[in-house]
Amino acid sequence: MGMGYGSAFADVISQEDLIEIIPSAKKFFDFVGDEFNAFAQFEDQSYWSGDEEISSERMQEIGLLWIAVKDEWSNRFLGSAIDLCFHDHESEGDRYDEVEGGFVVVSGHMIRNPSIPDEVHKKIQTLRWVTFG
């Protein structure tokens, strides 16, 4: 089987917009701080490198805060969910990729979801990147 680039895309919401919509997300982003990319790698297990040194206790604390944010989103916008993903364009992609590091992905909104207001739909962007494999 040959090696090459494959395209990928996701519907993404910025950290700032997520905080505006779900104010408790600020507590999560403030708490995780510089460890956001490492936690996003952990959540998106296809990219977990294991190089980052985050104690299991700290990882659990971060995880509980993230679960609270995810639950608040899902309870507010029925049929929709958010997750964390991670992409490293230097080792897996290309310099033209529209994502880098950890990012928040939104699902369940493509078919007009009546529980998601238009002002929230407008904050969700479809971003593209490639992966090599």
C-alpha cells in the first residue's frame, strides 16, 4: 500500500466563541493553560505521543472540567456534541493546514438543528487539513 496525503476536515469552534456560548468553558481553558495541546492529544488518542508529562491526578482534574463543558453543550444544544482533536502539521500534515495543535470540533449541527440558534451556527467554521500516512 502506498503512502501519501489524505484530506480531512472538521467543523470547529474557537476557544473564545465557546467561552462566549458556554461561560464555564473559561474555567476549563484557564485551568488547563499551557497543557491544552497535551490534553487535546490525550482526548484525540490517535495523536497521543505520551511525551508530555501531566500527572494522572492533573489529567483527571482537567478531564472532569472538560466533561462538564461537553455536557453543558450537549444539554443546551440537543443532538449536538463537542470534542477535542489534535493535529501537528509538522509531523502529520502540511504548512497550509487550517488547524494546528488542539481544537474544538462540533458535531450534530450540519443538518439545521433547531436547538442551535443561528448566532451559534455562524461561529462554527469548516476547517481543512491533510494527514500523511
